[in-house]
Amino acid sequence: MALGKRYSPHEAKALLEKVEREVALGTTLQQSCREAGIAQETFRRWRREIGGQNGDGVRRIKELESENAKLKRLIVKLTLEKQGLHEIVATLL
């Protein structure tokens, strides 16, 4: 599966607002999304994730998601180290 273009939080917010504006003026969601170059599912996901937020809120969510991913990787690493130490202690006893 090919990955599409990655949009910055500000670009995503701008496209979301553009499509919502066009739909409010009577254009179909399908046509508005096609003109914006995004899938309807992408539009729905963006609306769910960043719909009522300003650019700072979107950026903060992205930062928190990134930090969360780093912390999860750290937990995995520490858990593996702990298991290794338990195995070493078990072989010494």
C-alpha cells in the first residue's frame, strides 16, 4: 500500500476548513475532498482529531503523540533489559 502525502498540522487544518466551507456552500463531500486531494476517510479522521482545535492545539497533540511513542519504546527496552537480568540471576543461582 502506497503512503500518501503527509500534511503538517497547519496544512491539515486549512484543508479541513476549506472542505467544510465548500460542503456548507452546497458542494458534495466527495467532490470537495477530490478537489482538495484527500480521501473522504482522511477528511473524517481529521475532523474527528482536529476539528475544533486551533493550530497550537493540533501541534501539541502531535508532540504528545510523539512523546508517547518514545516512552513506549523506552518501556519495551527497559522490560527486555529486566528480563535479561532475571535470566542472568537465575543462571547464577
